[in-house]
Amino acid sequence: MAARQVARPARPPALFPGLLLAIGLTLGLTLGGCDGSNLFAGGGVTAPPPAAVDARAEVLRYLEEALLLGADDAVLRFRWTTPAPRLLLPASLPPRERDALRRAAERVRAAGGLDLVEVTAGSPEGAIRVDLLEPDAYRAVDPTRPWSFSRTFVTATPETGITEVRIALSAELDGPVLERAALHAMGHAIGLMGHPAFPGGTFVMAASPDGAPPPTAFHPWEEAAIRFLYSPSVFAGMTRTQLREAWRGFVF
């Protein structure tokens, strides 16, 4: 795994997780946080699905786990209703990280998801905002997870869907590790908030890669999940039962 040390001025985080959580509880929002690059964490390898697996059923399982829909009456919150949210990449963002995030946004678009509009400044409301932090500053965001190198905070409600996202990225990643971290964070930013129990060596949104090099492109099943999530038949506020009904009519 490639990692690098840099000497850029630290960019202080605008909002810490504790403050974000307090805001969420106060306003009744659903706030999701993910340490999306657990690249150094130990753990077993998730077994790949058997060769004769029912791909359609597995994509639906992936969707339900990614969208945190664990019960029939669970309600979908993690979906943008804005057709083209802004991708706020500050002008100070170095080319290496900027290009990785641009490639991640393009992979989302190519999968049939959102067309993200890149900007360098503006309000974080209605946007996916990226903050690049020096390692020490990043650790201050969440010192309890020393294995984490990116975190994604999503503000959403069943009524509005996703309204704001913040991605905090540590400035110590390079190569395929950075590519995977950027794409994993972008997956959360568009609504794939969970970590489906699928092989981390091939599924970007798994909790952690199962091997080296980490995946730097969505698995075809992940692409199908994104395409379905942003199809006209899916909307914020629908239940898992309704989502399953919509899935029956989806051409996979």
C-alpha cells in the first residue's frame, strides 16, 4: 500500500463529528459517518459468492445493505433529490487528490448515477464538500480510529433525501489506495452508506479491501445498484417493501 507524507499547511475541518451529530440530533436529521478507508484494519476475508449465485437477488441484497434498509418498514433516506449536486473541490486541493476525486465522480456518472457539477467555492449546503487534511489534523477529526484515512458525513432525511455531504480525506494516500478511498467516499456521498457483506477485493463499498491492490472501479453489481438507486422509480421516503416492488420492474 502506498502512503506518503506531505508538508502542506493543514486545512482545519469546518465541522467535527461531535458537532455534526449534535446538529443532527437537534434538527431531527439522519447523519451518517463512515471511516471509509480501513485499509490497515485486520479481519477475515469475505468469501466470494458461489458460481451459481442468483445475481439479481444478490444485487438487491447489496442495495438493501448499502442503503441501510434492514426491515420492511425501514425508510430510504440516502438518495439525492437534486439532479446535479455540486462537487465542491477547493482551489487549494492538490492535483493528485483532485484528479482522483474527479475520476470517482466520473465513475458515478458512468454507472448511471448523478452528474456532479464541480465547483471550487460556495455553500456546503446542497453539495459534496471535500476537505483534505494533514495526517495530524485528520486524526483530530476522529482519534479513535487510527486505521481510517477518509470519513464521509451525510446529512439526510426521508422527506428531503441527502442535502449535504462532507468528505474528510487524509493527505497521506497515493496510488490505488487513494483511488479506492476517493471512490469509496464518493459511493457514500451518493447514498451507498452501508458496507455490504461482499468481497472487499472486488467491491469498492465493502468495509475494507481483502487484498492488494484494492479495487479502484465499481463492480458491475455496484454499478447496477447505483443505476437503480437513481432510476425514476426510486425516491427518498420509500420503504424497503416499496423498493423491492420497484426492483421487480428494473431491467438488470
